[in-house]
Amino acid sequence: MILDAQAQFSSSQALTSTGAVGENVIDLQVARSMGHGEPLGVLFVVEVAADQTSGDEDYTFEVEYATNAAQSTGRQLVGRRVFESGTPDAPAQNADLLVPGFKFVIPIPAVSIDEAARYLGIRSVMAGSTPTITISAWLQPLSMIADPIIHYANNSTIA
């Protein structure tokens, strides 16, 4: 996997209580047709585990377009992943997954220039008593995100 600092949304960003937007956005300038050609996605990597002390913490991660760099106007949701403590309700996943080294991807669908706003960024929305987590996130071609090491059982016994 090759990571590009110019395509990084967050670098070891500590998120607390209500969440936040990423530290950086990508300014798409005039050419905003994202996802054409090689499919893209945002890779999230957990660096410090999600706090689940109270058992009511929820973690939502979003990729969005916006009309300003602060991601406060003209927001358009691209994709979302939800993790809940306890027993998650579908389509949420269990927050137990959010441990150091856990990776997940939010794919970016192909859109036309008319559909996308100028800035691409990420946002976290957290709820519960004590939600905290530290993440890093990058824009990547999907082909570069896949973990190339796959382990299969060999079905042999050495005696």
C-alpha cells in the first residue's frame, strides 16, 4: 500500500465527544469527476482504540463533498460507516472492531462534474458518554487498499 501525504485527510487525529471534520480536505478545483477511471475510496486506519467504557458509545465516519473548505456549506454525503457499542442495529457494525490496526474503506462512487462540490473531506460523528478514538485517513485507489496477504489453511498435518 502506498500512502500519499497530499491525499491524507487525517494524521493521527484524536477524536472526542461529538467528533470533527478531518484535518485536511482535497480541493478538487475545476475537474471534479471523482471515481471515473480507477475506483477510489477513503482508507481509515484506527491508531488508538475506540473507547467503550460506558457501553453506549457510537462512532460514525463519513466521506462528503462540500462547497467550502471548512465543510460547513453545501454538504453532500458520499458514504458512511457506523460502529455501535453493545449489540449494533443493522447496518451498523460492532465497535469492538475499532482496535489499533483495524482498517476500513468507504468507496467513492463515480459522479459527474455537476454532482460533486469542490471539496472532498471526511467527518466523524460520535455519541454516547465517553467516545474517543484516534484515526488516520487517506484517499486511495481501491486497488492499492486491498491487503495483498491472504492466509489460507493448508489442510496438512506435520507429524
